[in-house]
Amino acid sequence: KAGVTQTPRYLIKTRGQQVTLSCSPISGHRSVSWYQQTPGQGLQFLFEYFSETQRNKGNFPGRFSGRQFSNSRSEMNVSTLELGDSALYLCASTPGQGPYEQYFGPGTRLTVT
Amino acid sequence: GQQVMQIPQYQHVQEGEDFTTYCNSSTTLSNIQWYKQRPGGHPVFLIQLVKSGEVKKQKRLTFQFGEAKKNSSLHITATQTTDVGTYFCAGYHEKLTFGTGTRLTIIP
């Protein structure tokens, strides 16, 4: 099976712009979670989607949003970018909701200037 | 909300020495998972522990889940350069929460 794919792999944006990141889970996986990783903060949970519904949400401002499509692919959007949004954004897929092992994609490295 | 802390944050060891990272949760967990992230890579699942007091081994790695299901540890015996990376625990209680991670560097 192909692994989790994320596009784009690298992105440079300026403050105030918005960005959309994409994640394609492993075939058959229906749950997708998003994480933000920065050197000082580790892995911070953004949100989890299952069957096109947001099931859990982390402690991030409303500028961060996401959605999941019927084919389980997911996108996350960050509006009004700030310098502090520079990070590696990782998505992970699991077969369903619950304590499954997370299969991570390679991530999207976002740099905000 | 649920918090999962790991110590130490960084660990530098001579090749061949042992290494241990500890994970503590503010809540009782259903299970705990461990991941390894190599430099420049993404987290990769290592193992999951479910039972109170459970101990599992993978070659030189030993994973332990505390009796109260609120703490866990990962011990590596005789570290090798291939062990370099950041080790994360992730505790599950209604949702998965990752620990702060321990970055292991090896001095050859």
C-alpha cells in the first residue's frame, strides 16, 4: 500500500496570506489527524477528522481549519498567516477512530516571512 | 486538558551507553504508544502498550507501562548511532496526546 502523502512538501508564504495543505491517507484509512511541529513545542494536535466530520480539535485559533472529503482525503487551511505559523505540518491516518497507531506523512514545511 | 510530559528533553550519550526516557500523563490512559522520529523525518510507530504493568521488548529496546497506567518508559541498551532521533510517547484517553519528546544524540 502507498503511504500517507502530503502536498506540497515545502511552502513559503508571507504574513497575512492564507495557505491550504493537502493530505491523502493510506487507502482504506478513514481517519486523518493533523499536527503542528515546531522545535520548541513538539507535536501539537490540530484536529482529527473521521467520516468527513471533525471529531476532535486542539487548542489552536480559528485561523486554523480543516475538512475531510468523501474519499478520506483531507485539507487544512491557515488564514492570515503569522510568523509563528512557520512549522512542519504533519498529517497522520488510521483505519478508524480510536487508539490505532498513527501513520504519518512526510509533512509540509511551511515558512512564513 | 490531558497533558503528557517527557523527560529528559535532551540526552547525549556515548555510543554503547544505555538510554532511558520517561513519560508521565496527567490522566489515566487506555494505552500508550511510542514513536521515533529520525532527524529530517517523520514520526514512525514503534509499539503500543495496553495493560497495566506491561513490558515489551524489541531487540535492544524495552518499553514499560506503569501499574497506574499514567507513566511509561523506553530503555535502550547499548546505544548505536542508528538510535539517533527524537522519541515520543503518545497517551490515549479519549484522544491521542503526544509527549514533548526526548532528543537522543550519540557521541561516537
